[in-house]
Amino acid sequence: MYVSKYLISRHYGGPEEGGWWFDWWQFKCVIFEGSEERCRVWCERLNQESGPVDGEHDRFSVLGDEGDWFHAVEDRPCELQSKERPFYA
């Protein structure tokens, strides 16, 4: 198991229904590798300590344009990374 670090940024999807937004998950690195139990402990601790990239405004704020850090437990690194832009349905 792995603890992976992601940058989650908010992007404008389009003008449909008054405008819509989506989150883009960008893989940054593997923080830790080990048993599932140890990975979950590390992940929880890291997510409590991390937050907005600028340290002040999250990705939902009009002042926060960089995104948020997020850590995830994965079987393989990079599983959650966004691969293609979503389309309005």
C-alpha cells in the first residue's frame, strides 16, 4: 500500500446551467509505502496537517487559486489522478 500526495485544483467547466466547476487531481509523489494500517495512520496525520497550498484559502474560495493538498491510501501510486476533463451531461 502507498500514501500518495495530490494537488486538487478547481477549474471552470463551462457556462451550462449558470456555470459549473470540477476538481482536477494531480499526482505529486509517494510519501510512504508500507502496510495498510500504517498507511492509514500516516494518511490521516498528513491530511490533518495539510490544506490549502497557499496556507490560507482553499480551492472553493475566490481568493484561493492554487488548490489543496490531499493524501490518499492507494494500492498503486497515481490511481486517483485525473486523466481527462469531464463534460457537462
